[in-house]
Amino acid sequence: MSVQQALATAVLAATLLLVTGVTRYDSSKRYIKYEVGALSVIITAPHGGNLRPSSIPIRQAGSYSPVTGCNYRHNSGTPDNYHCGVRLFKDSYTSYIASHIADELLTLTGHRPHVIYNRLHRSRLDANREVNEATLNVQEAIHAYNNFTAFINAAKASIGGRALLLDIHGQTHAANWTELGYSISKTRLNTGSFSAQHSTIKAIGMHVCNTDNACFQDLVRGSSPNSLGYYLSNEGYRVVPSPVFPSPGGNGYYSGGYDVRTHGSRYSGVVDAIQVEIPREERFSSVRRPKVARALARAVKYFMDDHY
Ligand SMILES: *[C@@H]1O[C@H](CO)[C@@H](O)[C@H](O)[C@H]1NC(C)=O
Ligand SMILES: *[C@@H]1O[C@H](CO)[C@@H](O)[C@H](O)[C@H]1NC(C)=O
Ligand SMILES: [Zn+2]
């Protein structure tokens, strides 16, 4: 190979690296995957995994004590499904949607976001719970769990400031809408009594609205300032909360779980987090699946352009 050819090959390799980014794993087991990005957006898919290694037992309910609560540990005490039940179903196609949102953001902005996938099936690791319920104290699962957390923290550190984390899930409530979760309860959305303080987008809420509550209500479900729900509605989707569906009413609604509470700005920091629960109708159709991912990417881009 000539010097010119070698140089051309090196430039090509560097360009590919820049475009496709670096992929990291927890270990040779590849339970957790981290696609390193270059945008102030982090996408997580804690429930999309499909790996069921026999070395990790199926998660089970914890045992219960009225004094100490739930004890999540395999073969310890009697599993109590009433008090300490665990969810085992995966959120189908959410890994696919996470990676397609990232691809579309690359197309729209020239940079791909950080993406972190739990590749273990939820029956082996629930990466959206505190560590005991998540792993039943199985060491191999704890390692994977710690890697999932460490990759999110690495993404935050690499961004080094204000960012938006989207935690991608799938819901099977009957309303055929995407539920955006800010750790604002259904009751509070229904009654309109909420503020930035207890939300997972507290940082951007205070930045854009300070203590103006009417402003924050618009940031969550209205326009001016525009909400993520506003932008996704404009793409032709049913979304709650949004200007079209400001609150869930009597329908099922996920307000946001462990990951957005832990990694969003509710308790500290300047990384905001929104849980995105995509309905079955948009996930199970191979035609609709890539479309909802692209629409979400556009909505996120407009939301980021406004506020970050
Ligand atoms: C990631 O997982 C590997 C293999 O299981 C483990 O050795 C390592 O300590 C984990 N990393 C973290 C940050 O927990
Ligand atoms: C679900 O809602 C979308 C709009 O967000 C609509 O286009 C689609 O037809 C609906 N699907 C079903 C099965 O109701
Ligand atoms: Zn989920």
C-alpha cells in the first residue's frame, strides 16, 4: 500500500468512527450496550432486551415483612406476589425504536445521541427498578445493572452539562397514545396542581420558567413555551400530556419510573429526563414502528432547539 493509500484508508476509518461512533459493552457477555454519542441527548431502553442466559435465574417476587418490607433475594423466604411482585414482560420493539430515534437524530443534526440498551430480558434484569428488585441480588445481574448505570453516568459526564434523557418504554393501555412521564402523577395532571419542583425536568423548567407556574404547565403540555407533547402531536400522534390531551383522565397512565427519577433533574443536576411510553399500536406494526421513531426524533429536535 502506498503512503497515499494508507492515508486515505486512515481518513476513511476516522470518518467512519466519527459517523458511527464507538460501541461499548459491559463484558464479553454483552448484556449492556452503550453507543457513545456526540449530542446532548441520552436515550435509554431498559426493557427492550431479549437475552435469557441460564446462569441468571428468572426474577421472582420478594418475600415480605410488615416491619422491613420487601426482601428481593432468590431462594430466601416465601415469594409474596401481593406486596413484592415483579414485572417480567419486556417492552417489545423498544430497542429498535431507541436505535431508530438515534439514527434519525444523526440525520437531522449530524450527531448521534448516546444510546444505552439493557440487552437482558426483563425476566433476568429490570433496569428500571432499584437494584434489589431489579436483580433479586443475583451477582451476574448486579454487574449488568451497575454497568447500565455506569454507562448513563459516562454519557452525562461526556456531555458535561445540560442534556435531555429519554427513557423509552412500551405501554399496553387501551388509549393508543404515547404517555410522556415527568414524575407528575395522573391525579396532579388531572387537577392541574403541579410545578417544576417535583418533576424530572426541573432543571429546564426552572431555566425556562423560573417560578412561573403557568409557564411550566405549558412546557409540560402546552405551547409557548412548547412542550414535547405539542411537537409529537404536530407529527400526527396521540400524546398525553399535550395540547390535545392535557391529562389522562380515567385512563391508565405511567407517570415515570425509577430511571427518570434517578437520572433526571428532580433531585439534582442539569440533565432532564422524560419517560416515553409508546402504545402497542405504534410498536407492533412494522410499517408504523420506524415512523413513530422518526417522529419522536423530530419532536425531540424541535424541543431541544427551543429550550437547550
Ligand atoms: C461491568 O460488568 C463487568 C462484568 O460483569 C464487571 O466486572 C464490572 O465490574 C462491571 N462494571 C461496573 C461499573 O460495575
Ligand atoms: C392509533 O393512533 C394513531 C394516531 O396517533 C392512528 O393513526 C392509528 O390509526 C390508531 N390506531 C388504532 C389501532 O387505533
Ligand atoms: Zn417499560
